[in-house]
Amino acid sequence: MPEGHADKQTIAAPLDAVAAVDPGRPAVALPDRSVTYGELADASLLAARRLRGLGVRAGGRVAVLRPEVDAPYLETLFGLARLGAISVPVNARYKASELTYLLADAGVSLLLVDGYYADLLDAADLPAGCRALDPGGAELAAAGDGVDPEEVRVAEAAFGAADPARIIYTSGTTAHPKGCLHDHGALLAQGGAVAERLGLSAADSFWTPLPMFHTAGWSTLLGALAAGATFAHCGIFAAERAVEQIAAARCTVLFPGFETVWMAVLDHPGFFPERFAAARLVINVGVPERMRLMQERLPAAAQVSNTGSTEACGWLAIGEAAESAAARTRSAGRPLAGMEVRIVDPESGADLAPGEAGEMIFRGPCRLREYWGDAEGTAAAIDAEGWFHSGDLVRQDAGGGLAFVSRIKDMLKVGGENVAAAEVEGYLLTHPAVRVAHVVAAPDGHYGEVPAAFVELEPGVAPGEAELIDFCVGRIATYKVPRYVRVVEEWPMSGTKVRKVELRERIAAELAERGVATAPRIASGAPR
């Protein structure tokens, strides 16, 4: 890009830059095929021609719904970017009402929907002016016949970094999802900052199983392309597929992101540490107890934590391999380049001292531009000085490292005492039988609310509710001890996040049906 024209860069710029000098370099590694930079650049130009032939123009919103990440999915995203259109990736788990809401809220004019979703499409209500089209169908394939590639190039040159690029919808664990609008500049800044923090180079293969309808998939892709590295994706996640791909493709940086994903890989019979010998870094999130366990399972690759959000364009902070193992389990790392973070009192807004837990607010080039179509929500979240108020309870140490404590709304109020769900979850995970734990508030006539724990157990063990409750008694404050424990085999999910709102509703309904108004009292017990 000529000097002085950085403002005209789009997210296709890093792709085109490598394609121009090394078109044969691998850009994307999928379980069944590899795509070079040159092939992806050419295919995205063809996708742009076809979309333009269908009438897609700058500023138009185009939704994409596919069951997995594949080459055509990525070609479409970059094709839309070349036209200045706004990508609206749709959560592959959406039901008809959720799809109907998203299409109307974003003002989508074209829905590219895989035939796999025929029943969903029949059940959804498309808003006026929105048409659905099979991305693999003949109509789309023929649409670009009359569009000259130069027409796309001219269109692409007319916009750049300040123009909107995508709307990603938040997980919607408590209400309707919100559409987070990011421009090309934010996405480019995210990619560059991620590549810098992780030390990515053309020699790296950056792996993730996380979907493109969440910002985590995008951040991995953008970071890889910013460094001229390979973006490796396993499509629909399956532990066996992930194990084989990481080993065969010799992936060097791994972003499973969530313990439910990574533990499935580590526990798979095909996993042996020596098969992952090429891996130098693993990026995960979890309580310190589980982070330590996962590090022990693959000791040769440094495991770091991270934090971020859709509003931060993905990652806000990532840990560094150079830190001690202990520090890497406690801290999510320092903010990425260009991003400013403050920890403030949630009520007064006053800055807090290092080590004090408060609301994390941030601003910088990766911050969302706005909540799409929600001026009131945008004004409530972004103050006059540009700080986004995250609702996350976080500590920051003197060196700038961030440690996530809880969602402020994920705090229980037990008889006037604040209880962070994450703290109780972390302790439950020290029990050898507990694989995953999520704690929510259960209504209580005496305390207002009390902790209720939902746990997934390790194979072959079956501790009772009383045993897990007793495990906590005397080890954590009595008001933090779960009064109810329920074992689950499958979690209610919203994308990659557990829907805690559904767990809360589940325990509340159960207690109401049983006529339980007040939880059993627990004696404090002696520390053990």
C-alpha cells in the first residue's frame, strides 16, 4: 500500500500483500484441503464479482449461515470486504426466532444460507427486502459472469479503514443479542496487535476450532494473515479431528479458548504430547486450578491466558510465554498494543489501585464502533471520552497484567455478602471428580439467593451432591458453599459460552416444583 494510503486499507490488504509476493504460501489449512494466499485472493475476488452481480454494494448487510468454517465461507467474507459490504455471520446454533430477530435487526438484504438449514429457513420469517440464496447454487455461480474484476477493484478503492466491515452479535445470555459493529481499521488493528503479541511469523500455523460467527475465529484469522502465517481450522469441532489436524499440520500456536474444548482434546486416546511437538504456545481461559492442570498435560508448550470480548474486536489482552508458569495461570496478560485499560469503581467511576477489583473499561483502535441500530445502548456503554464500560470485574497488577474475576452481573448476593461465581467454580474444580463447574444463583427465602453448582464429572466417577457440598464446607466461607449441586452431561450453550441464564431458570423451576423455599443450613465447619 503506498505511503499515505493506509486509510484505504481493508481487511483484504494483508491477504493481497502476501499473494503479490508469495502466492504459493499456505494461507488456510483445513482438515481436507490447504488454500494458498494466491488461491484465497483470487477466490475472494471471484466471490466479490458474484456478490456485486447480485446487487451487493458498499454498506449493504449480507448474512452468512454455514454449518462449519470452510474455504467458501472465508472467500465470501473477503469478497464482501472488497465490496465495502458488511458481513453478518450467523450463529450456526440459532433457532428460527433468533435468526428472524438477527435478520431484521441488522437490516439484512441477502442471506447466504447452506442447504443444511432448509428446515430452519422454512421456520424463520425473512424481513421484507431480504432474500435467501444457497451459496453453492447455480444462481450465485452465474451472477459474476457480467462483472469485470476491475469493477471490483474500483469499488474496493473507494473505501477503507474507517468504513464498517462486520456486525458480530453477542452471545445473548441474558437478553436479545446486540450487534457489535467494527470497521476495517479495528479488524486490521486487532490482527496486527495479535501477531505482535504472539510473535507470529510466516513459519507459524495458528490453529483454532472456534467459529467465525464469534469474534474469536476472526481474531485468529486476522492475526495469522497479518503475519503471513497459516490459519488452521478444524471445521466443526471434534476431538479426534482436532488431534489429527494439530499433529499432521504441525500447528505451532493453538487457540482452543475454552477448557471444555481443550480437555476433550487432551483426554482423547489419540493425544500424546510428542504428537504436538511443534506447538510452542497454547491460548486458553480458565480458573488457575484448571490452567495448571492443562499446562501439565502439554508441558513443552507454554500456556497463556487471555481476556477480551466482542466489543474489543476479540482479544483485549493475552499473556506472554516469557512470564513464569505461576504468573501465566493467574494473569490474562497485558493489554494489546494501542488499547488502554482502566479499572474503576463500578458506582463512582473512580480509578482503583493496583490489585483492587473493579469494572474494566477500555478504549483504543479495536473498540467497537457502536451497537448496531441501538443508539441508547451505545451511549450507555461508551462514555463521552470513548471508554467502553465492559461490566467485567477485573484486577490489574502494577505491571499492567489483567486478571478476570467475574462478570459484575455474575456476582451473587448471599445474605448481603458478594460471592463471585468464578471463585466457587475454581474451588469445585480442585475436586478430582469435577471436570467442569458453573455456579449460578438459586432463589432463597432466607438469604435472597444462594449458590447452586452444575457440574460435569470425569468419566467413571459418581460423587453425590452431599459429597461435593461437604468438600467445600470448611474450605471456603460458608456463604460461598453451594447449597445445591446438579450433575449435567450436556451444557446449554450460546455459541461457545454456557447459558447461565438457563441454568438459573432450571434450578429455580426445580425448587418451585418441589416447594423448596429455603436452602438447607450449613454449619461452618473447621478448615481441613
